Amino acid sequence: MDSFYFSQVMAATNQLQVIEFKEDFLVEQMSIDTRTWKRGDVFIAIKGPHFDGYDYLHVAMDKG
């Protein structure tokens, strides 16, 4: 996967007005599972039939 900046992800998903961030950073990977998420990744919260990723946002935030 090509690397890109967080601001590019936010612009592509029309989220710049929702999420404020102090410093742009290079995104290495994307993850929908906080168990595999690591610093530098972007966590994508997806609501599915069995789990709601929004319930795990605090886990990703606690990891940094």
C-alpha cells in the first residue's frame, strides 16, 4: 500500500470539519481492528452486524 498523509484521508472522506488534529502525519497502514492497530496507523471505525467500531475508538486513542 502506498503511504499518504492523514490530511489526505480526512479530505477524501470529507472529515476535515469533524476531526481536528494538531500535526499532519504519514499513514503507514489502515486497520479496522484495534488488536492489530499500531502507532502510525489509521483506525477505521466500521459498524457491522456483530460489532460497532465506534465502541473501540477509546482503545485506539489509548494506544496513541
